[in-house]
Amino acid sequence: MKSFLIRIITMLIGLMLFALGIILTIRANIGNPPWEVFHAGLVAVTGITLGTATIITGFVVVIIVTLMGEKFGIGTIGSMVLTGIFMDIIILLDFIPTAQSFVAGLVTMLVGMFILALGSYFYMKSAFGVGPRDNLMVVLARKTKLPVGLCRGMVEAFVAIIGWLLGGPLGVGTLIAAVAIGFCVQITFLLLRFDVTAVKHETLRETFASFKKKI
């Protein structure tokens, strides 16, 4: 039971950091990361909060990957719901200033991506399952036989364009985020000596079965 609670706390820390990193990349004010262009586009069209847009998008993605045969875990649901809630809380608290120059924006974007990468480390370390968007990359790669990186690039280009057409802020930061996030994650995992391939993520059924044995 203790180890389960530690894993839950680890996941929550990861998702809070993930949300903080996302807001920093947005407040960089040089163009949102691809998925955040799409979420901001939804906000512009519907008037919902950014966190709500994130949750709705995640929910749709989970349905898609489930229909395509992919399994998910508590971490997937947590990423889908809690990241959006934490984002709205951070926006409401309004303690992150918007960058007023390109240099300040670039620094804010890079700091945001490294915090996002640190969040990924914590929530992936909990082994409760990856987020909806990561799941989508995996299932597309499995179905199409194309490299995961290529699938990710195509999906992010698609959502960024759709988001821009809806009114989301597309800019040089969008390209920087699309290219640099992988390097930020790789550097962070290397410094923390975290081998993501060694993590066996639990499905929802496996987590509940394990939890029932412990109570």
C-alpha cells in the first residue's frame, strides 16, 4: 500500500510539473507548442478554459486509441484530467509573467520544456501508463509501421495547423518546441539516469488487480 501511495504522489508531482511546463511555454509568447496551438484554437472558438480544452482533447484521443486496440492506465486518465485542472489553477494564480521580448520568450520556452521533461520523468516513473497523446504516437506507429518520431511529427503538424486555423498562436516557438522537446526530455532522462524502456506500465485492470491484493 505504501509503495502504491508513493507512486500516486510521484505521478501527481509529475503532472503538476507537466502543467507548469506547458504554461511556461505558452507564456513565452513566441508561439505555442503544437498541441497548445490546437488547445488555444479551441479556446478561441468555444470560450472554454485552456485546461478544459486540454481535457476534452485528451478524452477524444483516449477514445481513438482505445478503439484502435491500445490499452491505458491510471496515468493516462490522470494525464488527461489532472493536467488540465492544474493548468487552469496555474493560470488562475497568474504568477508566471508573459515574456515581453524574443530573448526572454526563448529562455522561458526552454525552461518550460525542461520542466515539462522533468514532469514526464516523474509521471512515467510511476509506471501507471503514458498520457493520451503519447499513446496516440505509439498506436499510430504500430498500425502504420512508420517510425514513432515521424508519426509524432505528422500529428503535431496536423494539430498545429488546425489550431492555427481556429485562431491559436502559431509562431517560431511552435517550431522550436516541436524540434527541441525531444532533446530536452533526452537530456533530462540522461541526467537522472532514467531508462524509459525499462519501465513496464500497468494497464487500468492490472493496477486495480494489484491494489485489491494489497488491501
